[in-house]
Amino acid sequence: MIFLAIRYLLERRRQTILTLLGVFFGTLAYVGVSGFFLGFRGYLIEQLVNNTPQIHIQARQDYLTEHQLDSDFYEKVFAHVFWRTPPAGVLGYMGVQNPQEWYARLRADPRVEAFSPSMTAPALFTQSKISVSASLIGCDPYQLSRVTSVASYMTEGQFTDIAAGGNRVILGDELMKRLGAAMDRFVTVTVGAGAPVPFKVVGRFYTGSRGADLMAYSAITDVQRLNGTPNRVNEIGVRLKDYHLSAEVASDWAALMPERTESWDQQNPNIFSVFRIQDSLRFSMILTVLIVAGFGIYNVLNMTVNQKRQDIAILRSMGYDTFEIVILFFSQGIILGVIGAICGLIAGYFLCRYLQTIQFMGGPMGGRQGFLHISLDPYIYLQAATMALLSASIASILPARAAGKLTPIDIIRQGG
């Protein structure tokens, strides 16, 4: 049967080649498009997971509701309270209430790889007559380097240079440009109503993100002293051994402690909405291509059935049953699908390799700096092969069934 199927396909070489090209380009397009979309997705997730803590433990802050203060002021006087101007504001804490308890919990948790407490304060940086507002982050540079990849973005100095304290600061590239500051120079930093304090610039980092490059890092003790809040931390960043557990671990901790605990994916729900849209576009586009390829296979087999009616009559007269005739023509569609899928997978792999050499999205935050991020996940190739074979199988069923229903007497009556 396989020999006859191949012989029938070779007799109509032009139609066979065109049909193979349909399956080939459908598979090629699926591998290329999926590799691009999933590579871009992996790039974004890599930045979210590595450039920021995987779990954020922050001072809890809740917004006041209209009747939240009714019982505190009017419980014994009025049963119902109606506010002309309802109370508004934030009900919460300025920092993590019991950081030492958190440290003990995090050290004892086997899922935690590292954690880093920090104190972030809005600050005004001044150089000569130029002032720029930015976030000043106080941290332990050794611990923060284990939680995030910020140390890898240093262009001047070392991130650990601020560890010794003594009012040293590392500025982002954008902040340094706006101030006109330079290495080993002093900038004046003020927080709120406190007196201005000179800080020595000992480092510079560049991430490629203007918002991130408009920040500054210093030792946590220096920031606490500048802010007038000794021993206070307002965030603890955590890195897990398996970042896929971030949401689960954050939910567990949120039920145990009053602080607001969120994972990286809980803080970025819009990113996953974009991923779902990408998946919908990817499958819709490739499904359209494979439907076109399926119609090509259907037309070729349908024409083959009509042109091989005499051969079918001879085969049936020789004792071939309905199932064998169906297998004869069904196998032709499968052969087209298998050959087209294999060629498409090979070409798709080399296409993805080529796309990885195209310069794009340059910058330190790019992982593969300056090149497209293309995924080579084997699951992509498995999906592509499955869809190609599925479309070929569905397109082969109707012509094969039609061929199986033909009998010698029907073919003679119809002038076959």
C-alpha cells in the first residue's frame, strides 16, 4: 500500500510539490512565529525575575473606606452616620513592623535562596544649581546582589563600594546625566525636612530603562540616618530557588503576617494578559496557514481518487477490501504531512538560529545583548509537527472514505 501511495504521488509531481510546500511553510511559520513570541516572553520574564525581587514584602497600607471610622467616633451617639465629606487617606505603617521576625522566618524556609531588606525614600539630589528628585534605595549591597541582578549593570565602580557606609552613593546613568555629576564628586541629598547631606559618588549603573536609571543606591544605614528612621525597613526582597513558586509562597506568607506580600507575577498581571493575546494571535495565524495546506491535500487526493477509478476497480476485483482502499489514499495524505512537517521543522530551526543573529533590542538588560531573543523550546516543534499531521489527517479522511465506498460495478456504471 505504501508503494502504491508513493507511486500515485509521484505521478502528479507538480500538485504533490505544491501541497508539500503548503505544509512546509505552515510548519516553518509556526516554528518561526512561536520562537519569536515565546523568546520575547522569556525575555520579559527573565527581566522581571532577575532585575527585581521575586517576592516583595512591604509595609501594609490600606485605603480608608467611607464608614470605616464610624464606630470610632459615633458608635454611642448615632446608629447611622452620613458623611458630607467622607474620610479618605491611607491606613497603614511606615515600615515593616517586625523585620527581625521576618528574617528568622526567611532563614528557616528551605524555599528561600536569599533576601535583602531595603529602605527606600524619595530624595532631592543637588549638584551646583541643578536639583533632581529621585528614589534613594538603602540596601546591603551583598544581599541585594544575590536577590537581583543590579550589580551586573555597573559601568563604573563596584556595587559593593557602598557597603562600608560613610555617605557613599551609586547613581543611575540618567540621574548622573541630569545632575552633571561625575565619579568621586559630591552631590547633596535631602529627604523631607531634614538637612542636606553630601554624598560621594562612587559608582554608576546603566540598565537601559530610563525609570530604573533615575534611581540611586546607598548603604541602608546611611539612608536610615538621612531619613531619621534608624532600624526601619519598608521592603524585604526575596529570591526563591524556584521562581515558579512565587505566587504560592507569597500567598502563604500573606496569611501569616500583616505586611503586604506580593510575587513578581501578582504585581504584573497586565504582562500575562499580553501573553494570552500573543498566544491567540499565534494560533489563529498558524491555523489559517494549515487550513490552506489542508485544502491543498484534500484537492490533490480528491483529484487522485477521480483519476484512479479504474485502478480502484482493479484493486477491488483483486480482493482488496474497503479498509485497504481507504488506507491507500489516507496514507498519501499522511506521507505529505510527514515530509512537509519534517522539512518545515528543519528549516524552522535554522530560521530561528538565523534570527538569533539579528541585532535588535540592544542594551545591558537584554541578556543576549543586542540580538533577537528566539526560543528553541522542543515543545514548539512538537506542537508544529502535531498540527501539521492533524491537518493532513483531517484533509485526507474525506477523499479516502470516498475511495473506499467505490465498488467495481459503480465505477463501470459511471464510465470509470
